[in-house]
Amino acid sequence: MKINFYQILLFGVAVSALSSCDQLKELSYTTTPNPLEMHGDSVAISVTVNIPPKGIRKKVSVEITPVLGDAKLTTWKIQGEKATGNGESITFKPGGTATFTEVVAYNPSMEATDLKLTGKVFKGTKEKTKEALPETKLADATIITPLLVRPTFNMLTETASIPRSFEKTASAELNYLKGKSDVRAAEMKDKDVTELVAWIQAAQSNPKIKINSIDVKGFASPDGEETFNNNLSGNRSKAARKAFMELMKKNKLTMYSDSSSYVTAALGEDFDGFQVELARTASISQADKDLFLRVLTMSNDAKQREKDLVALGKGFTQLEKEVFPKIRRAVIVVNYTEQGLSDDELKAKAAASPSSMSADELIFTASTLVKDLNEQGKIYDAAALAYPTDSRAFNNAGAVAYMQGNISKAKTNLEKALNLKDNSKTKNNLAGVAMSQGDRAAAKKLLAQVKDKSAEVSYNNAAIMILEGSYSSAISAMASPSFNKALAQVLNGNVEDASTTLSSSKDKDAADAFYLKAIIAARSNAGVDAVVSNLKSAIAKDKKFKEKAAKDREFIKFMNDASFTAAVN
């Protein structure tokens, strides 16, 4: 096991208080650790009082009052072998020792305040005021290195995926006379045909559109002989292809004037189309519609169906006039791929008109394409405004606000997100908010509910472990090199590992990293030059470390060194 160097250097160093009084003589004290150390929000103190042979008279008692900053410590009591009371009894001739331990909650007054004592001496019940113990220093003030931990949590954001291309179609219809497959000239001038041609022309200059194929599907109405209708639908598809190819050539779209660009299909009697058109025909009553459908489905025999339809009389005439002509057709279908918005287009749209974008588009853009936190925050805020029931937008807006230091805004957004959806990511983020507000207990409770066991969450847990004094667990929780991992290693006594970790981390050039390097140098006895050099680098990046170093008992060995005092004063 690696031992704190202060324990090696200072353990067993006794502080003596000599007395010439008759009642109490030559007491000395051994304090562990010295300097004191804060771990897990508390300072553990162990002081052994050494009483020499014949050092305390038999009926004498002593009340020792330790003083450490603003903390209230327990009074320690020792007494001679014949004294009455509840103190540690010491035999007169051999003397002895009495050890007192205490764990006191850390407060800031302890950082620069030495542990001292005063004492009252009694003979029986009478206080011997002239023989009171003088104020005596027991240990140097408290090392508070665990408080260097970086409490900032890793935030977890939601991502989204969006299609970057779309498979689409454009189409037109050619209608035919009963039993015919020749394309009438008027059909090639219909609005849907001319619009399809215009669309194909425009597509040629649109880099986002790629035409993949053109399907030509032929159909027949379900009122004739089945074999005939099947052949008729095939002839209609071929005739439509030929007519459309000629139209392409006429419009100088020569790449579509060859049959290889087309796929023809004979789909026979169009029963599905019949149902659609029948439903659309307002002049036919619902009762008649139901009757017509029953007739067409009663028999699988095509000849019988035709006989049954003709038998409808007036109804058949109505079908022949209003429904069948619409399904005697060929459909020309252009299959194409359309590219979605580019990265730059998405970013521009998110900046200019975010309300016109989907929630997925906004979240994808902010989380994937935008790196600037201010821009991200604006997009997420816009997403939350446009989609007030989407927890992802509020979670991400809260995460960004936290990273920007706006804890109030972060909390508001994250609480909205959690109200919308019970989400581990949001609980992790709220734990970060709680931590920043000094509520470590709440942060710990929230993290315990996070199902995500990612490296980011483990790192967050490790920050709490460091503050609780669980350094070994904190080290294990952090897979990657970081300032916090190096700090945990220092506090665990692994200064060599800490140095390696810090030099390998992305944090190595930060102000607090140089400060930690100075601590590592001090603990590893690297010498004053290494300590001062790193302190100077830390102070150059953040002046707060000058004042801190001047009172930090990590550097107690160097506080009288001229180069050290020059650097911190």
C-alpha cells in the first residue's frame, strides 16, 4: 500500500510543552496526520498525549481543549491514578500515553488554521490557574486537495436521424376507349401528361433529383372476357410507352426516347381501381355501390360476372358511363430519388426558419452539424418552442444551458423534459445541476437512477466518489485519462500514476492541471524548482491559484523558500 508522504515525513514528530509546575510535567504530543487532511467532508484527528514517568500527580486532572478554526471539538481529559473523574487514568511512576481521536466536519476556517490546544489543570476539584497549559500547536492546518475536483458533469444529449434521400414518384394517366389500345392524340395533351413532361425537363437541371426508371402499367375494366382484358392491358401499356417515348423525343429528352428506360406491365382487370372510382362517384347511391361490388365478387368466372353486370340493366349503363372509362387506362410512373437538404442547407434553415423544420431535423442539425454552443442552444430553444411535447428538445436545451453556465435555465428545461418523459439522460443532467447547486445528495440519488452506464456517467459518479473520499473507486470508474482521475490517484497515494495520467489527458495544459502537477512534485520530493515552475504556469493561467498556493499545506516544506514565496506573494 502506498502511504501519503506526509505520513512518512511527519508521523511521530512530537510537539513538546514543557512545564515547571509541580502538578504536571513535560507533556508532549504526537499528531497524525500532520498537516491535517480533509477527506470525505471531514477531518480526522488523532493526538497522542505523552506523559513521562512521574509526569502527573496522583490527584491531578487535566482538561485539554483542542481548537481548530471554527469547529467545536471535544475536550480531552487525563488524570492521575487517584483522581476522580472520567478521564484517561495515568499511573504516576511509569507515566504513559493517552490517545484522543476525533472526526470533525470540515469548514473553510480549517484551511489556514493550525490545530492548537489549551488546558486547565485541577488538583481535586480546585483549578490551578497558574499551572494552565499554554496554547500549543499540535499540527499544521488542513490540506484540502480533494476540493480541487472538477464538479462539472458530462451532459447527455438526445440525437435524431433523418433520411438524407427520398424515394418518390411522379405520374400521368392515358385513358382508352372500350376495347381499344390506341393512344388518342388528345390524351397526350392532357394536363397531367404535360405537367409530367415539364417535371422531367426540370429534373434534368436539378442536382438533387435522379430518375431511376419509368414504369408503364396497363389496365382494363372488369366488364369483358378475362383473357381479352389481360391482352388489352398489355397492349395499352406498350402503346402508352411508344406514345410517351415520341413525346420525350419531341421535347428533346432523348435519354428517355429509348425503350430501355421503360418497364411495361400488363395488370389486367383493375378491380382495385374500380373500387376507388366507384367510391368517388357521387351520382351512384351507396346501396347501388354495395350491389355492384357484390355482383363483381360473387363469381370467379369472368363470363358469369359479365352476364351478371349486364343483367343490372340501368345500373350497368351507369357503370359503363361513369366508372369504367376511368379505369381503362395506362399509368406512366417516373421513379426517382430526391436528395434531402444538405448539411449547409439544414444549418441555414435552422438559423433562418426553424419553425418550418421537423423536430428530428432540428435536433439532428444541432446535435450533429453545429459545434458552437450558442448556435446549438438557439436551435434547441426553437425546437422546444415549436414542439412543446418533445422531451428531447428540452433535455438538449437544458444540457447546453448547463455547459454555458446558466444553471437556472438548465434546471427549468431539464425539469420540463423529465415531466414529459422519464429519461436516464435527463436524470444524469439534473444530477449535474444539483451538483452545481451544492446538493451532492440529490446528485447522487439522481445518478443512481441512471440506467446508462456509459463512460460519461461513470465519470460523473467518480466526481462524487472523490468528494466522499472513495479514491480507489473513483479511479476505477474513470476509463480515460483526465484531471479528476489524476487527482484521485494523488489522493490515493499513486503520485507516479497521477503524473502519467495527467500528461496523457486533454486537461494537461489547464490551470488546475499545472497546480496538480505542483502538488505531485511536492509529494514526490521532486524539489522546489519543479513545484515553483508548475505553480507559475498555473498562476499565469488563473490568478486565483496564487492566493491558494500561499496557504496550501501541500507546500508546507517550501513556505520559507525564497523562490516559492516570490511566486505566491
